[in-house]
Amino acid sequence: MAYGDRTNCKACGREIIQIGGGHRQREYCDDNCRQTGLRMRREQQHRDEVNRRWGAFLPETRNFLDWLLTHYGEGLATAVETAINREMSRSPDIAVSLLAFGKEQNFPELHFTLPDGTPAKIRAGEQAWKQFSELAEYRLVHAALASLRQSLSTR
């Protein structure tokens, strides 16, 4: 960039006139905006992590778990997440949907990926599918159902 070139501040959007002459390009108009930019990047990383970790939950639940994590630590947030998963796994609706989709496809072996990137699978056969839908946490059943729906829609 040459002297006098104009760009906009990444934090506030104000116009910045570049110095040029071997200087690196200015991205922020002052130190306050540089700090604001850093804070915004950290907040975005945090939001991405919350969504990756608790993506199967409703936004209100994700916000609550994030609040617990921030105020009371990892142990309590994980314990509440586990309790929610156990409670939701008792919900027959999602398990019934998974079994119905499985039955339509003759209960094939299903490979899927959890929101955190962990690979998982349901073995082939009606008994394996029933056992999975009865015993698995909600997030596992949810991920399996989403994967099955996606594979059916791409056919």
C-alpha cells in the first residue's frame, strides 16, 4: 500500500489513511479499536465453541449452559448437560422418528458424526437400532437422525 491509500478500520469502520513507505498496513484507527477488534474476535471464538459443543440444543439452552460454564465452571456445566441429555433421551418422539427411518431402510449400519466431530455408528439390525434409540443420549440420537435424513435427501 502506498502513502495516502485509504482503508476502513476493522472495528469502527472509520476511514484510515495509510502511511506507506515500508510501514505495515494499519487495520485499526487507534488502540481502542485494536482492543475492540481483539475482544470481538475472542467473543466470536467463544460463540463458535459454544455452538460446536452444544449445537444440538436450543439457543436458550446453549446460552444457559454457557452462563453456567462462565459463572460456576466446567464441572457444573457438564453435569447439567448430562442431565439434560438423559432427560431428552427419554423423549420418545426423536427415538420413534429414528426407528421409523431405520425401518424404511431395513435398519442398515449407520455411520455418522457428532457435532464435536467424533465419529459414531449404529450397527445393522432392528435390535441394535432399538437398543441405540433407548439407551443413547439425546445428542447421539439427534446426530444419527440428522445424518440419516441428510443421506436420504441426497439420494
